[in-house]
Amino acid sequence: MKEHTTQKVAMITGANKGIGRATAEQLARMGMTVLIGARDPQRGEEAAAAMRAAGGDAHTITLDVTDPTTVQEAARWVEERFGHLDVLINNAGVTGSGQVSPADAHDQIPSSVDLDMVRAVFETNVFGVIAVINAMLPLLRRSPLPRIVNVSSHAGSLTLTSDPDGPFAALLPSAAYTPSKSALNALTVQYANELRKDGILVNAAAPGYVDTDSNNHTGHLTPAQGAAVVVRLATLGPNGPTAGFFSEDGPLPW
């Protein structure tokens, strides 16, 4: 049964923990209906229940961005339940190296990287984003102010990572995660160019070095701090930017 909600509806992939969950919590506090995309429905429901207990309108949605069946089923569920989508946040991402600090991700070194690992990272961080955007676009087109935010990384900036005196030079080279975020940035621009005429704003967000499972909790920012720029881009007004790459401090170089 379709809910006739006047609230904005936002879907966040990979939202049962970390930056995705913090983003969902902040949007729920702003009065949006949030859809918690999670591969594990139990973990998704635990996150949604916590948000409901805090007074938010939250629902879990089983979604593995690498599984086209769950992506299509998620789109059908949103269609049946709400009939539209206002905000899509592509947050689900993998490093490829598992739960290790970037300084210990020796399996990312280009000259010895495992090609299957690179493929797996791109499957989630790039191809999964294409699958989800394309499945949700018909629903986004029914929104008066549709917004797409792709959660990228400072590491996706070729300008920053190629600076021999910059902070990234001290880290190990990355043949999977870092290039996947550069590709995501490029994809963001291409979608923004196509959808600009339809009023759909598409931007990439760099949350910063956030304390999450993916870096073995070595980050210095809280998930809530990392989510701030994502929330800002998800709630842009009609004259907001598109085809941009932003941190909480402002535009980032490509």
C-alpha cells in the first residue's frame, strides 16, 4: 500500500553503520523518511529501529549494490510504498583490503595487486552505483527537488594524490580503492551533465578521514562529522551546485 507522505524520502545504501548510518540519522532528524539500504536485513532493521526509537521515520530495505536482483526489488518496493524518491545517497563502498588502516593495505600496491580484488572493489564502488542510480532514476524524476550524492573520498582526487609533498604521498599506493573513487568522481560528472536539464543535482562528497570499520577505526573524525557534507549536498536548494566534488570545507580539486 502506497504511503501518501509529504515528507521527503531518502535512500542511503550501506546505511546500517558508519557514515551511511550517521547520514540517515541526520536526515531523519530533519524530518525525512529514511530508507536504510543494507545487505544484511537484520543489521538494517536494527539501525532503522534505533532511528524510530529516536523519533525518526526509518525503514530497512535489503540491498546489495552488486546484486541486480536486490537493486530492482528495492526500486519496486520504493515504488509501491512511496511512489517517488527525493534523495539517493550512494554510500555503500569497500576498500578491498578489509578492516585495515590504509598504511597497512599492502595488497593495494599496484605492481603486486590481485586483479580480482580490483574488480571486486569496482563492482561495489563504481558499477554498483550505476546500477542503483539507473534503477532509482524513474522515482527521482517524480521529486520536485531530486538529489543524488555519491560518497567519494579525498583519495579520489588526482590533484591531491599526485602531490609528492601532500599527505597521500606518505600512504601506500592504492591500485583498487583510490582509482575506484576517481572513477566514481568521473561518473558523478557524467550523470550531472545528463541530468542537469531535469533539475537533478548530482555531486560527490568527501567525508574526510572518518573513524569506521573500513580503516580499522584509525580515522580522526566521527561518522556524524563525516556525514555533514553528505547531508548538505542531499538538501541543496534549487540553485545548488551540480557536477561538483566537495568536502565539509568546500570544493575539492579533481
